[in-house]
Amino acid sequence: MIRKLLILVMLLCAYNANAIGPFKNVRSVAVNPNHSNIVLAGDDYEGTYRSTDGGNTWVEVFGQSASGIAFSPSDNDIIYINRGFKSTDGGDSWIVLPNMPSGKYISVNPINPDELFVSSGTGTIVYYSIDGGFTWNELDIPNGSGYSNAQYAPNGEGNIIYVTPFGNGIYKSTDGGQSWHYYSTDGSSNVLQIDPTNSDVVYVGYYWPSGNDDYGLRKTTDGGNNWMYLGFGDHNIYNIRIRNNNPQNVWVCTDNGLYKSVDGGDSFSHSYYWLGKIKDCSFSSTSENTIFSAGPELARSLDNGESWAGVGISVENRIEKLVVDRSSNHHVYATAWLDDFYKSEDLSDSWFSIMRSVKAFSFDHSDFGDIYVIYLYNELFKSSDDGFSWNLLGETPFVAAFYCVSSLLFYACYDDVFYRSSDGGYSWVARQIASDIYVDELMVDQASPEYIYVGTNNGIYRSTDSGDSWLISLESDGHLQDVEMDPNNANILYATLWSEGIMKSVNYGQTWSFIHTGPPSIEKIVVSFNDSLKLYGISGDNYLCRSIDGGYSWIRTDIFVGNISNHSIAVDYWDDNFVYVNMLDGIQRIYLGTTNIREDNSLPFEYSHAQNYPNPFNAATTISYTLPHPANVTLDIYNILGRKVKTLYDGNQPAGSHSLIWNADGFASGVYFYKLTAGEYKHAQKMMLLK
């Protein structure tokens, strides 16, 4: 009776037409074995997504991340997801499996979709179900203990099963698990993959390497009797994949990228280094050249791994920094934390990636010639040809903000620490700025580089001795949204404060005063390179704004930039009547020399939201948003695992401004996300609970 009730409880997909797909740190990806256009992927931030056009567009399946996804080989409409969900119609609707274990490795019987294994790869228990995932038991092999992975042989009609224990060796059954035989693998293994055409050919790998031949990748061609070592002893191996229609094509997902073999593992080549840590990859038997990889982003190759491009979230929603080249070539650059480094050579009409997985970048501000980037693994690269080629200079500290004063003098920040290198990045000196802060922005007086400013969650800090000591310049108690230095006069600084207005300093940050309190409210701000009185900004309701009196008064234009996760704006260095801004329809170059003025009305024009305040917070925080018309509103709280832990509101609300308070007493410290749904509008935002 319970099972019948569970079958009736269907989680119908609440598809969001505006969803843009898997974000960063993608954990898993699975392509329908016989329909290459159907792809599912799960990430660390938003949840699990499905594409029906080969990864070009995505819709959200549900708001929980998936680290394990498996299609049934005998019925591709049946899909299992390790967060306790099952679909029997290709992903249109989902059944709850409340007792399903959360292991990332799922293996479905090739002839019976109701039989499957789930395992973590790093634990000591393998679970199995024989009723489609509703009930589960622990695998028990006589005289064995502690199992990390289990897999059905794809061509074994459900009878051939391999199981890796937590340590050396492998177990094999040829009668569906009735009896078992143990083989030594000459090394430890917890990752497993069986050749789809020959069940005697098996690959095993190991997570947690130690840099010797006891670990790494191994292969047998005689069902486990003999094993050969294939390398990777110094790498974490997360997954091994083999193409169904070409078993010589073997892929290894590691902490150093994705590796490819075209000769059955005899040799491997790096498919693409810039992808960084790759947790999974997947392909379809109906497409010989298409492959998806899950890592810092979801990437797709259309030429069997020779080249890659990110898919999922669109460029404009990721961008956190826009920079206009001040040399004569009029190029524009854009990037975000741990994302692609993009370049446009045609005034933003088109963009292409010049490096992947970039943490931070900076021009050499002494002449705007060379470009420096800090890559995923804290490596410092330099380009002297506008990003077409890169030279590795060395390693840097773990940083989030970076500024190059000259080819020898670099500044960087991460959390509450400031770093300085005076020898071109070869050595670094660390100084703590203050306790319990994290740095968002780093600014330097290029003419007097001993003057440094950082924007943090606690306000603006200032150093006058090249970062050796720091004092608070402007305390904002979590309200600081943006900081800007006048490029024409470094003693002038601007700060935008959430719900308060714009503050200005004219004496290098020694004192501050309010110059504008709205309307319109200004969140992002930028100053012209040619005229200190000309400022541009983005309002709290997502419209472009302009000031021609140094920020004291503002007009709001009729140009709506859209409700997106991150807004960036930059003035064109060569013509300050133009700005570059990331919008819903891409990064655009907008003319603001003359503009229409839209007067503020009592009700908002569009949906808008604000970062919860305070953030980080202890015990309670306020989430504010506006509605342009009455709507059915839900506001849910999710933990870092993507599980919903609280619903703050679920009901109808009138148009106007609204605020809800989350009292987090009883919740553990950590990262949480709130997700606002109002009609067709959806938005998720990260927040930090610190106790």
C-alpha cells in the first residue's frame, strides 16, 4: 500500500522557461544513450537541469543538485538520480524514492530496469534494489567486507557483476550475484568501468592517490586474472567512461582535467587542460563526436574532445568584471570567478574565450600592454599578444582579487589577507587586513601605488604603505555594494550602500559624506575616463542611470538591463558616451550621450531583489524584493547540498516592496541559498550564516 501511494506522489517538473542551465562546479552529466539531444546535469548551486536540444538550452528539473544520474540501458525513459528521484517518462515527471542512498555511482541492470546498485566510491557499503529503487539492502559477499563500487556488465544480460572492495582487488559474479570470485588487482581501486562490448575487459581507478603504482588506473582483458598498470598514480580518478560504439575510446576524469585514449588505454592525451577538475563525462551512441564533461562548468565538445566550449548558463549572467582595453585596438574583456576569460574585438558584437577557469585578471596598468591571469590552480600566466598565447610565470597564493601595477609589482587579496609581490610574482608577502572580513574589490592609485583600497563585507579598508598596514576607511556593516575610484583623480572615491545611497570621499578615503540618497537607488557605479563629472550606474530596479554633476543627481534612463545574477558596467575609454553592460540579451555597447528620462512611479516597473541583509548574518537576516504586480510568491531556503530546509512564504502578495525575515536559530553555520519565485520570475541568491 505504501508503494502504491508513493507511485501516486509525482513530482511534476516545474520547468522554468527562464532557467539558463547548469552553473559552476557541475557534479554529474548523463546523455541519453540513444538520443544525443537529451542531457541531464547537476551542479553545486542551483539544482538539476535537462536539455532536449543537445545542451543549447536548459530547463530546471528540481532545485536539488545531483552527483549521480543514470539512464536505464533497456528503457531510456527510466532515469535514476541519487537524490532520491526516478522518472519513467524521460524526465517529464519524477517519482520520489525516499529511501534511496545518495551514492554518486549508479548501475542499472541492462535487462531489468528495476534492479540497480548505488555506491559512493569512497565509502564501505554498496546498496542494491530489486523493486525500482523503493527498498534497499546492503550488498553482502561471503568472506568479504567493505565495498566501494558495483557495476553490471553492459553486455552480460544482468548476470555479470563486478564489485570493488575498499582496498585491493575485485569481486566478480557470473550468475547475478549468487556466487563470487575474488581477483587481486595488484593495487587499490574504488572507481570501476566495464567495456560495453566485452565483459572480460575492465578498468579500475582510485580516488585519493599517493603518487605511486599501488594506485592509479589499471586494466584487465581476461576477466580479472591479470592486470596492467596504465598510469595516473598521482591523480584523483573520479570516473572512467567508454564509448559504446567504440570501446577503444576511453576517457578518464581526474583532478587535472579530462584524458582521452583512442587505443584502449595504451596511451592517453589531455583532452583539454583548462577544464580543471572533471568529475564526470558522458556521450551518446547516436553521436560519434559529441561529449559532455562535468567540472568547473558544463562543457561540450563536438569533435570528440579536440576542442571545448561551455554550455548552460549564458555569458551575460556569469560576468562579474568588464574591462575596456586602453590601447589602440579597442578590445573589451570580461570574466567571472572560476569562469572563462572572454574577449571581443568588434565592440561587443561577438565574444570568444581566450582562457578557461580564470580566477582573476589584470592588465599591466603601467602601459596596458601585457595581460596577467590567475588560473584555477593558482598559476600566474602572462600574455603579450592580446590573449592569443600564454606563458606560465609561476604560482600565486589562493586569491580572488588581483591588480598588476607593473611587470614587477603585483597586489592580490583573498578573504582577509593582502598579498604583494615585488619580483613579478615569484615570491609573495602576506599581510592581514582585518579579522572576519572577505575582500570583494581591490583598487590602487596607479600614480602612487602605496595607496591601496579594498571593498569588503565590512566596508572599505585603506593602506598608505603598500599594504603593510590597514585602517578602516568606511564602515558599512554589510551594506557596501560597489566601490569606484575616479580614474582622473585618485583622491576621489565613490561607494554605493544598499538602501542608503552614494557616499563620496575627496581626500583619499579619509572622510566620507552622502551625496545621493535616491531615487533612483544606485547599486553599480562607474566614472568616465575623460570627465570626472560624468558617471554611469545601474539602479536597484535594473535600469541604466547617468549623472553629469559628479554623482549628486541622477536620471534613470528607459534602458532595462534585466534581472540577472551579476551586473557589470564599464565606460568606453575612447568615447565616454558609450558604456558596456551585461544584459539579458548579452553584453551590449550602449549609447548614453542623450537619453530618455523615465520618472519613478509609486510601484516598481520590474521584479527586483536585493542581497539579504545583513550578510553574513548570525541568527536572523532580511530578504527584500519588489513585485510590479500581484503574484503568487514562494521563498524557499536551501542548504549547500541543494536540499530545501525552510519555506519562508508561500502565497499571494500585492505589487510593491516586500521583506521577509529568516530566523536561522537551530541551523548550522554555512552557505545557504534563498530562491524567490513570483509567477514566472525566479531568482536564487547565496548567503552565509555565521554563528
